[in-house]
Amino acid sequence: MKIAIIGTGYVGLTTGTCLADFGHQVTCVDNDPKKIEKLKQGKSPIFEPGLEELIAKNKQTGNLIFTDEIGPVVKDSEVIFICVNTPPKEDGHADLKYVEKVAREIAENINGEYKVIVDKSTVPVKTAEKVKETILRYSIDQAKFDVVSNPEFLKEGTAVKDTMEPDRIVIGADSQKAKEKMLEVYKPLIDKTNAPVKIVSVRSAELIKHGANTFLATKISFANLIAQTCEEAGADALEVLEAIGLDERIGRYFLNPGIGFGGSCFPKDIAAYKKTLEILGIDSSLVESVQKINESAIEKFLQKIEKELWVIDNKEIAVLGIAFKANTDDIRNAPALKLIKKLKSDGANIQAYDPQAMENAKKEIPDIKYFDNPYEAIKGVEALVICTEWDEFKNLDLQKIKELMVTPIIFDGRNIFNPAKMKELGFRYYGVGR
Ligand code: UDX
Ligand code: UDX
């Protein structure tokens, strides 16, 4: 099947590459010519495990091509996925200007043949109706199409795996023809994985995505609330949450306390869902509490650092990990950025290291020292702060670290080390909730 992907970010590029791998003929479009140039050379503009290899494989078979010209691709494709970004506006609402722009571009190029337009970007409920209205309003020909919602559940860092082995495939379609086309798109994946397919109304599909992300964010904030309780009450949050999570109704995943959730999705999606609740006249205080607890996670962690170090001014502090989570180069809403900016404004000299995110970090915070390996970043510092749970950090030589530091103080924002072992090694060690 001929498929178009509009927007080659984390979501679009992964989706397009995987669909090509299923045997479809996929053209990925992006209005950023630099990105397209890189992709044409076989280089991935983002770090995502396994993605660059899969791009190369499918480029070679001719199933995957890249262009910055949307018109011919729209004319030539049966199914068109909209994967552009939906950033938050000041008031928390999702800014749909890119989705509208792409809908207009589709309208200008749609021909008489039936097409399925797929909303893959995370959008508020009823957006598909607006996309349909927009295409009808701006199309010249008698356009024949349906708008479908097909939310994406991939996580950065495991995006290829999540797409190839999904927990479920959600198709929100209100016409039989569109449902059949979408089942054809996913047939190779359904045959291979037996992934459950939920065929629902368009509005339900839109809400499934916001609902899922809000629930996961709520779990994390709940874990951070338990962590705060444990710190005050003298209990260990990991012991508490482990046992809570063993209840099958609750589950162990996404109950890890830390310095709060970041990334391009949770913060923006829960803000957009909160806005939707307000518009619909529904109490949004649950979502507001999730946001508040998330902000307090990083604030309380910073207070811990200030309390232990007393004066921050002129202290040498190492920060390991800048990405918002491990296995990605993405720093959007990364808690580490907030932490570095605050420590820097209090006068600290920051020495930073991240295995993948330093190129992006240098653009956002150019005036700190970056190092090519963790030991160099730690050398001569008075405290070490861990902000991302990279495996590389879990395997560090702790004895060597102790020798490199002026004072062996560690603030572990992701609980990657064991407090008892750290004490035994002679560190002053602070985790979260322990
Ligand atoms: C984004 C959203 O954050 C997510 O919620 C949504 O589900 C999908 O889009 P992501 O893939 O991480 O996820 O976004 P981003 O990396 O910003 O990629 C968007 C791409 O669209 C960029 O490459 C941008 O150049 C491109 N784009 C944007 C277009 O091609 N045309 C436009 O008009 C606007
Ligand atoms: C999320 C959703 O998981 C995914 O289904 C959706 O499609 C996009 O948004 P992503 O943002 O890529 O994916 O990463 P995720 O693994 O969900 O982590 C988000 C943030 O939560 C990270 O900052 C992570 O460190 C934090 N987190 C996660 C915790 O603090 N504790 C946890 O237990 C899990």
C-alpha cells in the first residue's frame, strides 16, 4: 500500500520506518529540508535504538523514501498519516496550527481518489472533525476521504520495539471503508504479533491516548507522593511501591519515584487533557494535583541538595544525565535542565555528561562545562547529581568516583544505587524516598 507520513519526528519517523518494514511503500515528508537531507543520506536526525539500521534496510529495498515536497506525495498515497507536533499553548491547550496547516496542504493536493487521513499526533477529542472540516473547506476537487484517529503509544528509547510489538492497536474510524483500509495497513503486524486491535469511534480513540498518558503520569505522581511520605515518615519508598505494585490490579510499571516526568508528551498531554476537562465543565483537580506533585518532585530534590551543601555559590557540581529519560537524546522538558539552571543561578559551576544528549543540551545551556566521559565530569567536584537512569551510570566504578571527588556526596534522582552499599563505600548518599 502507498502510505504518506507527514512529520518525521520521533513518532512519524519510527512509524514510517516500521510500516515500510511491514512491506508498504512509505514516503516520509517533513518541511525541514535539513532533516530530509540527513535522512536521504541514511542518517537518523534523532538517536533511537535500532532506528538508523531499520531506515537503512528499508531505504535499500526502496520501500522508504524521503522528501520535503508534500503535494505529489498526497496525490499518490492511499493513506496519509499526520505526525506533526502539537505543542502546548500558554493556557495548556494543544496548539493545533501544524495539524491545521497539514490538513490545508492535504486539501490543496487531494484528487478524486478515496484516501484515509490518519491523525497519529496526540490531539484533543474532536480534532478529527476539525481536520475533516478543514479539508472539505479548502479542497478544490470533490474530495473523497475519511479522517481516522490512530493514536501512537511508543516510548522514546524503545520506540522501534514498542511499534513492532505493541500492547494494542487502536483504530478510531466511523466508516466501514476506513476501518478496512486501516486493518490492511496493520495486517502484517497483526498477523505477526497477534496484538489486540480495538476498533472504536474516532472520538473514543482520541480520548484513549489522552486517558492513557494521564493515567501513566498519575501513577508516577502517586509514586512521588509515596516517596515524599516515606522521607518524612522514615520508610523506604522502593520497598513500599514494590509491594503495592505486586497487586495485579495496580502493577509495578510506572511506579518509580524520582525527579518527575518530563519529555515531549506527558507534560503537554496532561495539560491539554486538563484544558479539555475545563471546556467540558468537568472538575480537573485530579490532573492539577498530578502536575503539582510533579513540580514538587524536582523542587524537593533541589532543597535536599541545598540543605546538604549549605552554600551553592562557587561549588563544583557534576551532573550525570541530561536526557529526560535513558536511551534517548531528547531533552524536551527534561528535569535535568531545570535543575542545572537553578544550581547555575545560585552560583554553582556545573560539569555535565550525558551519553547521547549533550549536543542538544549545548544548544539549550551553552555556558556549562561538558565532558566526554563521566569520570572527567566528576573529577574535582564537591557533589554528584544523577538525573537520568542510563545503564552506563549504574555500572560506574564507585571506588574510582570517590577518589575523584573532593567530597563524596551523591544525589541520585533516579534511585540507581543502593543506599546501604553507598554508605558502606563512604558516600553521603541521597536517593528519592529512601
Ligand atoms: C509529536 C508530538 O509531540 C506528539 O504528541 C504527537 O503525537 C506526534 O508529534 P514528535 O514526533 O516527538 O511527537 O514531534 P517532533 O519530533 O517535533 O516531530 C514533528 C515533525 O513534524 C518535525 O520533524 C517537523 O519538522 C515536522 N513538521 C511540523 C512538518 O513536517 N510540517 C509542519 O507543518 C510542522
Ligand atoms: C510517553 C508514553 O509512555 C507513551 O506511551 C506515549 O506514546 C508518549 O509518552 P515517553 O515520554 O517517550 O512516552 O517516555 P516514558 O517512558 O513514558 O517516560 C516519561 C517520563 O516519565 C520520563 O521523564 C521518565 O523518566 C518518567 N518516569 C517514567 C518516571 O519518573 N517514573 C516511572 O516510573 C516511569
